[in-house]
Amino acid sequence: MIPVTTYISTRAPNYSTDPRVPDMILQSEVETCTAFGELRNAAIALLVLHWLAMDDRAGGGGGATSNSVGGTIRREREGSLEREYMVDFSLTKMFPDLSQTRWGMELIELRKKCILTPYNRFVINA
């Protein structure tokens, strides 16, 4: 697994030097628990990046303001590259906060990959 700090510095170098990152990583570890399995470090990093972007949007952050947008993210463009998210309005109702940043949208997508179905879970009889 890629370490959380490496994931953050690779995906958003502007946030990697923020002094709040270590404390946010600890809080994010508590909130993600073990729900993401092998993708846990990615989930932790995405949640931290989401919090930093939300703080930037509110005007209190120490990162780039390129993530400073409001409302549900449907499309993002950087230079000649463009990414469009399929907006599932039921998810935006379930996660109104996460749907407001690109990092939160990635976390929602990651969470959808980790949902247990009857085919990939088992019950241990006690």
C-alpha cells in the first residue's frame, strides 16, 4: 500500500506541506476504520484532501484555491484534460458534503467499489 503522505504529495503537492495534514490523517484514520480494505490509505488521503479543499473554499486554508468550487462537482477541466462525473443524485443526498469537491467525489467512487454484496461476504457462526 502507498503511504498516505505519499498519496497526498503525489495527488496534491500544494497540500502536502500544510501543517494540519498529520492531525487530519489521524482523524481520517478514525473515520474510515477498516471499511476500505486495501484501499484504506487512498480513502484516508482523499478524505484529508477533501477537508483541505473544503477549508480552502471557506477561506481558511493554506493550499491552492483551484479546488474552490461550490455545489456538486459534475465536471472538471485542467488545461486540455477534462473529466466528467456521472452524478448520482441519490449519492449527493447521502453525501452532500463529499459531493462538493473533486476529492470527495473520488472518495464516493472508491466507496462504491468497496460495498459488500451477498457474493463477496460471509458470516461467521459464533
